[in-house]
Amino acid sequence: IHVEDQVITSPDLNFKAMEGSVRMSATIATGRRDSVLMGCHARVSKLNITELFYQLENFGEQTVTDKNLKGKVNADVVFNSSWTKDLTLNPAKVNAEADITIDNGELIDFKPILALSKYLKLADLKHIQFSTLKNLIHIHDRKIYFPSMDIKSSALNLNACGTHDFDNMVDYK
């Protein structure tokens, strides 16, 4: 870790967490009067997604939580954000790109999918298993953008995309 001119940098930080590992470089810049800038590039390997959501307080989410997910996450993440001097996140200043793969995944009691029970057996939708899910997710303007992805699971195969904003408004297709 290097500290100079009100900037903290860590060019090669490695640690074990949530049953997996993280390798990252990070910067925290405190020189501005009104904000603290934080950024990182991280590669995560085999993180337990249930633990990830639980430890990060479900990212403030209520639609998708640690109760709905199981699997191992591998991701390459670039994250930049702005915080107030008392370390309150400015959601409008969060920008991220994450190339994410979830292996041996499970989606459990996910309400938006349960709405498909008109067309499929409800029991099939309550606990969906999939071998691999991959997508390149973008976060900016207080929204999470999910580009088109193919989902092949125990209940159904589908193509999905959509947005999920920081006020918990979802638009999944």
C-alpha cells in the first residue's frame, strides 16, 4: 500500500474471501474538498454468491437477495465511485463494468420468474438450477444494465436482458 499526496494506492492486493479469492488494484483519492474518489480493478475467483450478497447487505436490494442465489462467481470488475467526506456513497457517481460468470448457479423463489407459473409448473420455477451464466454488466446513471444473455436451466431456456435501477425499479425482458 502506498500513500502520497492524499492518495492511497494498492497496485497488487490479494486476499481470500467468501470461499474464493480476490486480486485487485485500488485507489482512494482524498484530495478533493467535497468528495473521496475510489476506484479498483478486481478479478474475483470462485466467490460464494450467497455470501457475497449477504456480506454486502444485498447491495441494498430487495428484489434479488442472498436468499435467492447460490453458485460460484468469477468476475473481472472495473469500479469507480465518488463518496462524501463522511464516506456516504453518491449513487449517481457509481460506474462499473463487470464481466461475470456464475457456475453451478441456483435461483430460488425469485418472484419475477414465479410470474411465469401461468405457463410452467410452479414447482419447476421455485428452484431453478443452471450450469453457467455469463454476462457483461454495466452500472451507470443509477442503473444496472444487463445485456442480452442466454439462460439454460432446469426449468426453461430463455434469452433475457433488462435494467434494474437503484430505486428498485426493474425492467426485465
